[in-house]
Amino acid sequence: MINNAHSTDIKLKLLKQSVIFFLLIFLCTTIHCSAQNYHKQFDHLKIEDGLSDATVGSILQDANGFMWFGTFKGLNRFDGYQIKKYVYDKGSNKGPNDNMISSLIQDKEGFIWVGYNNKGVSCFDPTLETFQHYQPNESTTSLISNGTVNCLFEDTEQNLWIGTEDGVSVVQKDRTSSIKYINNGQGINGSSVYDIVEDKWNRIWLATNNRKLSMYNKNTKEFSEIEYTDLALEALEDNEKKNLWIFNDTLLYVCSNGGGLAEYNLLSGKYNTFIEENNGPSSNNIRDIIQVDNKLWLANDGAGLDIFDVNTKTFENISNSKVDPQSISSNVIWSLYKDKQENVWLGCYLQGVDKYDPRKNFFSQITNDPCSSSSIPNKPVLSIYNDSQKNLWVGSDWGGLHKMIQDHQFEHYDIDGKVTNKDVYDVVKCIDEDKFGNLIVGTYSEGLRIYQKGNRDYKHIKRNIKDKGLPSNHIWSILTDSKGITWLGTLGGGIGQYDPVSKECKTLELEYITAAQHLVYHIYEDSKSNIWFSTDGGVVIYERDKDQWNYELLKPLIKENHNISYVKSVYEDKLKHMWMATASGLVKYLPESKEFKTLDETDGIAQLPLLNIISDNLGNLIIISKQYISKLRLSDEKIVSFHIPNNSFNYNSAAKNEKGEILVGGTEGITLCNPIFLEENSQRPPVFITGFDIFNEPQLPNDSTSVLSKSVIETKTITLDYWQSVFNFKYCAINFTETDRNQYAYQLEGFDKNWNFVGDRRLASYTNLDPGKYTFKVMASNNHGIWNKEGASIDVIIKGPFWYSNWFRLFAILICLLLFYLLHRVRMMNVKKKFALERIQADREQIKIQNNTLEKELDETKSELTNITISHLHKNQSLQQIKAKLEQMSVNFGSTEKRKIKNLVREIDKESENHSYWDEFEHEFNKSHNNFLERFKHEYPDLSKRELRICAYLRMDLDNQEIGTLMNISIRTVETARYRIRKKIGLEQRKSLSKMINRF
């Protein structure tokens, strides 16, 4: 039993606190009992919704609010919309180490630990989205010694307890080492550990495969055995799969494979056992246990769900129904979990996940049961009426008239008002009583049926050619007013009256302003006894005190919005304001000031058109549309709407019973709710950016090509290159109540000027943004329009191309300045060139004149030089001839004559040389050849005077013979001189000396 470490005083104090606590529990339970009596409905999540497997053995909600499901084919994360799968991939850290997942837990540091049936544990890092695997082995440094993990638990010191088939491993806070406890006489009392909990007295409780519990006292660091049941539990399987739960700190509950439910008092050590055979749970094989409010939910392996009332010690069973799609999916339930929104999740065997949402379970359904002849027929409900005897009457479409005799049980009536079990093919559109209490039934195409009070005598009134008292055989609304007058509203025939005394009808001859006012859907009497008729042409009002009719009350509004003309219901609130349900929303009319106010979808109305208005016992309006029941609070006109997916409501088919419950008829029967519990979901949903795509390619932190180094949820800044110009953000709000009604708004600061309100869209796309820094923000509301305006955000930095850099901009500026300077220079040069060209042109003209003069002078000079040269050439030629004859004659002369002739030859040679001729020639030659001799002498100073004369003659294009004659030398001497000239001026062999001299 419990150790004696605690004093008696402490026990008494705790016992006193527990008594007070239980009294509070009892009061709360009493307050909520009526709500909990409603038939529980479940939403379903199956393989077709994205689950990797239909068997779910463990469930977890992480710190962000995402739901995690451990299946037999991997790990699944659910955000309310879609499922992300993590499956086994051999040798990879992107998925779990095995697909057979047995347990899940998130530690205080945010890491998710995954236990497997065969392969130890893994630690999932949500930031990097990677798994670190821990395999079992015999090493003392390993975290676990056995691969079959049954449970995971983190204690108050953040030690991780891993229960396996071979004892328990206690992993220290730093997660680098562990202490292993096994069944060795000093450790735990069994080989297998199935569940672990910690109480407020620093004790760890372990459910083993031993008949008794094992308890570890962290103060004394010792194990002990605790007896918790009076059952024998001798079979091994009776002690397997135990689960533990500590209820309100004082009671420890234990369930197992065959031991039912055991209750152990942590204060007194007393225990009690509840088994199937003794008005206990539906099955002794209980797989999981959790606390919901002040009750325990038990997952049975084969008997569905049990709800255990701790105060009354009674059990309520919820099991699968083949005819109810909103019942639990399976009677084999393996895991239970309650999330932060008080939703309860059920992991089923082969049937996926079920979700119980307490905010949606204030509604129950009265519908057809094919196995019961006393259930409501499988026909749409068109009318509901509570008579003066508190009987509930229901009119159906081609199913006739029915009276509820007890919950969900009905008597069926034929057209004569007699109880029958046969099908009745009658369309009952409306029901009421006359002033004598006779039941009046309006039908489609069959007129009125009147059932006499007491004996139920039957009378049928139908319009025919001879009797035109009834406006139409399509009676769609009936009202007996406070004066005893029974009013009839028809489809196409307008308004009539029924006289219960004469049992006759008459058509009122009224001055309708439009044919649409002949279509009457609803009749209502206000506090001043005025009668309001809802039509397709607005409202028609009989003002009793004036005894006159008003057809145009809504005319000004209809001119602005034609949909306001379609009125389906009228109601007067406790403040004497009139409300009208229209195709455009609610119209509020204040009779004293004659003012109107309209409320539409922007004011919180969930769906149009509106079909019915009724009030609850507190005076709040209950508004009905096709698939929504809404409550309008009169104090602030706040509207709270609830989606009813399993029914489609009809107009003029709403009523309130004596309990204050609202009944609404639709295509799938009657939806019942207590409006007291129709409260707003005030929880602001957490918002997360869950995905980032570039060119529709998801960016993952464990992808080498990704721009993300960690999960986008944990990322604060994303940096992109300029070419990554098309990207998307994905986001979601964590609200598992009517998730599809969550609303979103996003803004990219730096680009969007305003918030983009996008309804339920969860994708934001951007293209071709300029380089710079932006901030993407998203906020969301829950199903009732409660916004989390803080939302989520992430910075986006788009890097510019190199031409956006400062150095490039500086370089570009310099280039521009240089180009400007060059263009300016070119322009200035062009201007100067223009002036220069003009100047040159003028100079050319001047030069041309001068050239002409010079040419004349040059021609004259050249002509004179030529004459001098030719004259000298002729003279030398003559002298050479004379000289040759003298030399020839001297051959025959004696020595004296020869000597005379020789002297004569010398004189001739002197005459041939004629230095005065050269001086004149040189002067004229330089004039006509631009000082050639001076320039040539300056360029080649090694040239002799004779060589310069030869160059001058070559310039005049004289040949060697002519040069030799002019210079009185032989041709051989000329050639030798030319050779020397070539050497002195460095002229190559193959080049012409004459051409070179002429070009100089």
C-alpha cells in the first residue's frame, strides 16, 4: 500500500480539499448535464482524407497546435485541412525509423519523441524536420535496451521515461545518457512497462505486466509494489496493455486488457474495481483512458466508447451505428487524446481517427431509423408545431403527419387523422390550431385538413370550380391570432381566412401591388395584434387598430436591393422591434421611429437566404438558413453561427418546445438544440506559415537546393536571388472547429498597401518583386470571426543583381560622366572642326592661290633648272667629244705634241667641271625641290658633295650616262658612287635608290 512518509495531518488537509473540489465538480456537472445528454456526434478522418494508415495507435498535439497521429504506416501531421506524412525511408533522417508507431510525446524543449513497436525510439526536430534514431543495444551508453517501446513519459525534472518490453529507461534531461530499471528484484516488478504517470507527491507510477503497480519514489529513489484491484488477474494477458490516469490529483485509474477499470485513492490507499459483469464498463478490455471535463472516457477494444461519471460511478456507452454516419467509426478504439480546444480525438483500429467537438455537439438529430417503424419517416420535414396540449406535431414531404410520443418515437397519421403504419403520400406544409383547439393542416395541392379535437373527426376543404372560398389548394402558412381568427397564406392565391364555426374559408379581396405578394410563406402576429404576411413581394401588414392594409413597408429598401422583397419570416423581439428574414439578410424595423437597419454577411450572417426567425427563452433571436443555425444577441446584435452539415433546413419549419429547445426541420429530419449553449468560440486560433514554394517547388529544410535551412514555421527571414521571382506562401490557422469557416487576411509590407482579405483561401502568390526587404504577414479568424491579429510573419529579402550594387552604380555613374564628357568633347571638337574646316577651306583657297603662284614659279624654276642642266650636259658632251678626238689624235703625235694635247685635255676637264654651273644648279635645284640637298645632307651627313650631286641628278630622273657626262666621270664611277650612297643611307639591296630619293 502507500508508504508512511506522509503525516496524518497532511492527509486530512488533502482530504478536506478534495471534498470541496468534488462539491464544485458536482455543481458544474449539474449545470452542464442537459448539454451532455445530447447524442454525441463525431467527425471522421480516414485514408481518403490523407491518413497513411487506418489504424491509429497514438495521438499527440504539439506546442503549436498541430495534431500528430502515429499509425502502422508512419507518422501523420494534421493542421485541420490536410495531412503531412512522414514515412519510413531506410537510411534516411527525413522519416521515422519504422512505420509501426506505438507512442508519441513532445518534451519541454519541443522535440517530438516517437516510440516504435520494434525499432526503439526517434527524436523529431520540428525546426529542421529531421529524425535522430536511437537503436536498442546491449551497450551501457545506449538510451534503451529493448526495441519494443510501449510508452513515453516526461517527468517534472524533464527526464524522459521510456517503457519497453524489457523494463524502463530514464533518459536524463540532456538526453545523452539513461538509467535503466529492469525486473531484477531491486527495480520494477515486471518485465514490460505499458504506461507511466506522475502524481503531485513526486512519485512515478508504472503499469507493468505484473498484477500490481510499480511505484518509484523520486525522493527516496526506491521502487515499491502497490495493490490496486481485488481481481485475481492471473492470466498474463489480463495484465497487459495497462493504462493509467490521475483524476484531479487524488484518484489513480487503471485499465487493462482484462481487468476493467480500477480506482485507487492516492490519499487513503483504498481501491475499487469496475468490471463488465457488475454494471461496469461495456468491456473489461480497455485500451486507453483520458479525462474530459469531470468524467473519464474509456476506449474499449471491441465495445466502443464508455464515459464514466466519477461522481455517480455510472457508465454511458457510445457505439458505432451503421445507420448514423456521425457515430463513432469503430467499436475498436486504441487511443484517446484531448486537445487544447477540448476536442477529443479517438484513434480507431482500421477506421482512422474520430473527433468529438463539444462546440458542435449541442445539436442532436431526430432522423429516420430504418430498423424502427416508429421513427420519423425518411422524408424532409416541412413543418413543426407544438399544440396547446404540449404535443409535438411534424409535417413531412410526401410522408404525411406525425406526432412525437416520446424521444425520437412517433405515431404516424393517415389523411383521415387515424394512426397508421402504412406510407402516407401527403405533403404537410403547415400546422396550427383553431380557437377551439382543432388541428388544422395545410397541404401542398390538397387544401386544408381539419382534425376535430377529442374525437379527431376529419374534414377536408379543397378549392374547386364551384367553391372558390379557399384562395388556393397550396396552403403554406396558417396562424390563429389572439382574436381567434385563423389566417391562411397560400402559394399563388394570396391571403384567406378559415372560420372554425362554419368550417368555411374565404379569399380576401386585397389590393396587392405586385403578383409576388400572392406567394405567402409565413404569418405572424405582433404585440399590437397586427398581422404580418411574409411574401415574395415584401411584407403585407394588416394594421388592426386602423383596420387597413399596408403593402409598401419595404418598398424603399426593395428599390435599393430587390432581394429584400423575398421575405420568409417575421418576428418581434422583446424590445418591440420587428425582424424580417429576407434573401438579402435581416431587416430590423423600429415601428415608433419608422427606421430600418439591415444586417447581411458583413455583419456575421453565415449564409443567405434566411428562412426562419424564432427566439430563445432569453429573448435572443435564432436565425435559420439552409445549413446554419445562428444566434443574434439583442444586447449588441452580435451574431454567432453554427454549421449543420447533416441537414438542409426548410422555411417555416422551426419551433420551440417547453424545454426551450429549438427544433428545425430539414431534408434529413429534425435538428434539435438548446440555444443556451450556442456560445461563441472565443479562442483566437494560432496562425502559422506552413509552406514556401519557389516556382511551385516546395522548399524543405533538408533539401540541399532549398533556400530554407530550417522549417518555414521556425524561419524568421528568407533571402532570395533576384531571379527567384515567383513564390508562394502557404498558411493555416489551428482551429479544429468548423475549420472550413476560418477566414484569412495577408499583406506583404513593402508591396501591398492594404490587407488582402481572402476568405478561406490559404495561399498567397507574388511575382516579379523589385529587390529589397519585405515582410509577409498573415492573420486569421476562427469559425466565429474571432481574429488573431498578431498572426504570423516572415521577412523576405530579395537580393538585386550585380547591377544593383553600390559599386556598380558608382561605376555606372562614372561611365555616364565619362560619356557625357566624351560627348561634350566630341561636340566641342565638332564645333572646332567646323570652324577649323571653314578656316581650312579659307586657307585652302588662300593656299590654292599661293600654290598656283608657286607652281608657276616652280615651273619657271624647273624650266630654268632644266635649261641649265641641258645646256651644261650639251656642253660637256661636246667637250667630251673634243677630248676624245684629241686623245685619238695624240696617238700619232710625238711626245711634245702629246704633252700639249694632254694639257689641253686638262683644260677641257676643268671646263667640264665648271663650279659656277653647280652653284647655280644647286641654288635653282633647292628652290624647285624644297631644299632637297640641305634636307638630304641633314638626314645623311656622311654623304660627300659629289654624292649629293649624284642624288640631285637622280632626283631629276637622269640616268648614269647623263650623270657621268654632267660630272665628267665614267659610268663605272657613277655606279660605284651609287653603291656607296646606298650603303651610307642604309638602303636595302632590293629597293630602288631613285625611288627612295624621289619620295624624300
